[in-house]
Amino acid sequence: MKRREFNKNAVLGLFGATALTSGCESAFLPDPGPRIKVNTPPVSTDLSERMYTKALELTKAKVRGGVSEPFFKKPFVDAAFSDNIFLWDTCFIVCFAKYHLDTLPVYQALNNFYDRMDPDGFICREYRSDGRPLWSKDHPVSINPPLLAFADDPDYKGWGDYWLGGVWPPTTYMVLKGLTAYGKHELAYDLAVKTYTAVAAVFEANGTFWENYVPDLIAYGMPSKKDFCGWTGLVPVAIYREYLAETQDS
């Protein structure tokens, strides 16, 4: 399979309506389907604007690439406070960076991975700063499966404990897009409101975004990195624009 064919099929398969095959920004943006106005989320316009602005500020400050990088010269967002580059993080950053193609790297960031793709289409989940994959192809964690925490799991923790219960913006976003794709617009809107409202409450308390959040309380995750935009930019940018913006039709 040619690299550009893999580019189109893989990314369209992961993100559905997101179009990477056109240079037109309007073609890049997804159609979330019919808008459902159920209840206005209890988040002020001022707070939403502050969240949106802060998310872009944090994201732009973490753009890397260029001559200072030993291998990955094309611009990308340092999502995980690491010298390494992560496929999982980059793909989800694309989902909100697409709204700001003039200032945030999208095509360039993805090409860092396509340039490392094996002839059979394999792309490792994480690469070292010198371009070497962190995991061998046959290693069970060499790719990222969609991971979700379930409350009926015996290892589930109501206070999060990272992947044992934490609320993660990328997996939440995947669920919302899946519900939208299957026509469950009202449920998607309801979950989007709850997620956005909880993240907004934490943001209002401490002025930043976190890697994950507590499932049974309104609090940042334990453990959780702060200033994480990073994939948490999905909430104030993508979820807000695609599900909650006041420009939605009634």
C-alpha cells in the first residue's frame, strides 16, 4: 500500500468524518450531525472563552521541531513532557488543532510518523528523539489500543488512579464521536455537557488543564500532569466547537 493511501485510509478510519485529503480547511472540519439543544451547559461565555484561549496558549507553547531537534524536524506538539514523540497523543491533538491550521502543526506532525512507517504499514506508538521506535513491532504495547475504564471492573478506582478509572479526554472524545456516527446525538450532547462542565469547574479552580480527571468527583486526576494540552485541548476546543457552541442550530 502506498504511503499516501495508508495516510488516507488509516486516519479516515480512526476519525471518521475528518478529511485529510483536501487542502481546504473547511473540508478538514468534521460534521458532527444534527445539533440537539437539550439544556444550556452551566458554563459562562467568559469562562468558555478563557478556557479556549488558555488551551491554545498551552498548545502553541509546546510546538517543537526544527534545527534544535535531533531527528523530528517537522513541527509537532510536545504532548507528554518527554523527549519522545507519541502517535496516540499526536492523533488526538490533530482533532482540535485542525481548527487552527494557521498556527498549529497538523499535516507536519502526522508526517513525522508516516515518514517512519514500515513497508507493511506498521507505525510504533512511540519513537525516541533519534527516530528509533521505543518498542519492537512484536511487543504487545507497540501500538495503542483504545483503552476505557469500566466502573464494574474489580480494579476500578473512584478517585481515578490513572488508567484504573481516570476520565481521559481522548477516550471520552472517541465515545462522543462514536455516538454521533451512530446517530445518538442527544446522548452525545448530554455526555459532552457533563464532561465540559466538569473540566470547566476544575479549570475555574486552578486555571489550567490536566492529563486526566477523577471519575467520581470534580477534580483533576491522581496522578495527573498539569498544563496538559496535549489531548485535553479536545475539551475546550473540539468538544466545545462540535457539541456546545452557541452557534448550533436549535
